[in-house]
Amino acid sequence: MEKQTISVQELSTQLGISLPKAYELVKTPGFPVIRIGTRILIPVDAFKEWLVINSANV
């Protein structure tokens, strides 16, 4: 079974950006996150969709 969510640390690694930059990204309005207590998780499918939509704006 594939993972449905990734952590901010995994996001940082996948995008090749620093951890502080990844935390800045997850605070961006419209970025897909799930907050469970203090934990921040990123739904993989929603992230892929967000990436496609926002890469067109670059």
C-alpha cells in the first residue's frame, strides 16, 4: 500500500529544498495540509495536484 501522506521532512527531500523552506511552503495559503495536533502531514494526491496547478504559474 502506498503512503497517502508525507511529512514536511519528506516534502523537503522530494523537492530538494531546505527544511525551513518546506515549513514556509506548508504555511502558504492554498497549500494542502492536514494538521493533527502539532503534526503537519501533506496528502500526496492533493500535493501532486497543487504542484501541477502551481507549476503552470511559474
